[in-house]
Amino acid sequence: MDVDFKRAGAGDTDALIELMRALYAYDGTEFDERTHREALPHLLGDERLGRVWLIRGGAETVGYVVLTFGFSLEFGGRDALIDELFVRAESRGSGIGKRALEFVAAECRARGIAAVHLLVERSNVVAQSVYRKSGFRDHDRNVMTRRIEVG
């Protein structure tokens, strides 16, 4: 399947929300549409925060990928997080995820980003295998999160 990556804009919000809902259902995690609808315009409107791409297979949108930017002393400078990567069920197994990871690596390289990270559900062993084959490595660490009430 021929794949390309279309930079998402404000007009893609509804399509992204639909894909996000599918990702969260697949992962078995709670999807808070209100939070996503409030946060997405910030990311789509401020290039300093990151990038969002729709993954297109022919004329169809088959997934999306979100890359956010940060900085890490441990990794030597600018780093990034693949915040979300999703490929629709009917398109999985065709190499689209691998191509998305290669695309993101090239985007990071072009921006001088020294490391890219991602989070994956422990139960998603298929995705973990794809990520390992693409050069991602596990760290003997736990990711811990604290939500901060803003405003």
C-alpha cells in the first residue's frame, strides 16, 4: 500500500477525534473527548509544541501520528515523544506502522532532535515488537504521571 503523511490542521479535528477514540478503545483506556478537543488546537496551532500527521493509504485515512517536542539532559538536547500512533485494524500488518516510525525519525533528524521516545501498553506485544525492530529499546524504569490542575 502506498502511504503518505499529511500534516494535520484545524480542519482535521473531527477526523482526528474519531481516530483517537478508536485508539483508546483498542488500548482499553478511557477517552475524554472534551480534554482532547481542548488540547488539540494548541498542538495544531503551535509548531513549537509538536506535529500531527494523518497517515494516508491511497485516498483513505488509515491512521495518525502525534509527535511532541521536549528537551532532555540525559539524551543530549532536544527530544521528542511519539505521543500517539494509531493504524486502523484493517490496515495493520502491512508495514504502515514501520513506515510511520521511519517518517518520524526523519522528521526528528531534520529538526536536530537527539532522541525520540514512545509509550506502549504492556499488553500490546505486537506493537512492542514493531517498535523494537525499529530501534526502540526498553528502559528499566516505570513511567509515572501526576496530573496538574491548570487554571
